[in-house]
Amino acid sequence: MIELHRVTRAYATPAGRVAAVDDVSLNVGAGELVALTGRSGSGKSTLLNLIAGIDVADSGVVRVDGQVLDGRSERTLARWRGATVGVVFQFFQLLPTLTIAENVMLPMDFLGTRPARERYDRAMQLLARVGIADQARKLPMMLSGGQQQRVAIARALANDPAVITADEPTGNLDTESAALVLSLFAELAAAGTTIVLATHERDIADMASYIVELRDGRIVTSRTFEGQGGHASTSASGNVAQQGGWR
């Protein structure tokens, strides 16, 4: 579902050129939940942006759902992303003047993926799936952080994407809300959606099929629980550590 081959993305800084993602290769199978871990600045967000087509690699190949992203225009990438990738942000990114249902309808409005008369019903189905259909007519400011993140997940699912990326989706949530959001991701992966998320949550290890640790833009450790069934593979210039109890 996701293939990155020797991908590098660098930025110019006052201190010189810095590679946020440095010669990384990553393969993720359909229906896997992959957790990206590492300190702030390790390259997690940049890697997610490359997968979602929000950012473009300087070198290497990024292929998602069979489509090579390199060389596409920003407009083409935006339409591709709307149909293929659902993006969940740490700070929710809900439009404050729209109701919860209207926020969930936005991706459908953007792509016209469903007849207009069906979009509200679709939004309500998704809000019910994440357990907050009763909040549909409220504005985002009236909801808790955990509820807003569930709205963001429902919005990410609006066009039935093959892939979901999530950048620290539980970073601003209390423990109970974070556990609920993570369980939603696990359910989505079990249903066949491929999910790649950046997280500091240790509990994700109990539900992830694969965990990748980044440091200075490179993969330093890749781990799969025995028996999880994951078959993702990773490499960064051949530097992949092996740890007991994992493979």
C-alpha cells in the first residue's frame, strides 16, 4: 500500500542544510497500523507529509496505493490526497464556523464524491461510528478535545480512503480520550484501512502491527510483534536494529 524507496527530504536552515528524512525506505502492507516513534525533530511529521503528498521528496520514490507521487502538481496531489489519504492532525483543524456534521462533509464537498443529498447522511453515519452523532449540530468549540479528535477521524474517513496518516493524534488529549482514539485506529486497521501515525504513546505498541523508530531523519529501529501478522519492512542505509522479543 505504501512504498518509499531511498527517500530524502531536506530543508535549508540558518545552520545549513538539514535532512528531515534521510535515505529512508519503507514498505507498509494494506490494513497495517504502523507507529512512527522518536523525539521531536526526528523526522516523523515530514515522513507523514511525504506519504500524504503534502510534501514532496527531494530524491527517491514515494508510491501510495499504486500511484507514484513524484512529479505531480500541487493541485493534482490535493485531489489525489482527498480521495486516497485521510489526514488527522494533532490540533484537530476543524473549521470553527461550521457544525460538526458540516466539517465531516467538507472532503465530500471538495471532491464531489457523493451526490449532495447523500453527504449529510454519510457524515451522520461516520459520526455514529466514532460515537458522537449526538453532537452533529454543535460547533467545534462546544466539544471536548477528545470529541473534536473523533470528529477529525470521521472527517478523515469521509471519502473512504485507503490510507490514514495521523500526526500525534493523542498529544493534546487526556488519558481516557487518548485510549479511545487509539482504539478507533485499531478498529479501522482491523477493517482494512492502512494507518501510519506518529506517536509518543507507549500503549500503541499493544495494537500496532509495526513500530518504526526515527532519529535524525533515519530509521534506527524497526520492530514487529510476533504473531501480529504485520509484514511491513523498513530500511535506512541498511541500519535496522534487531531487538529480542521482536522481529
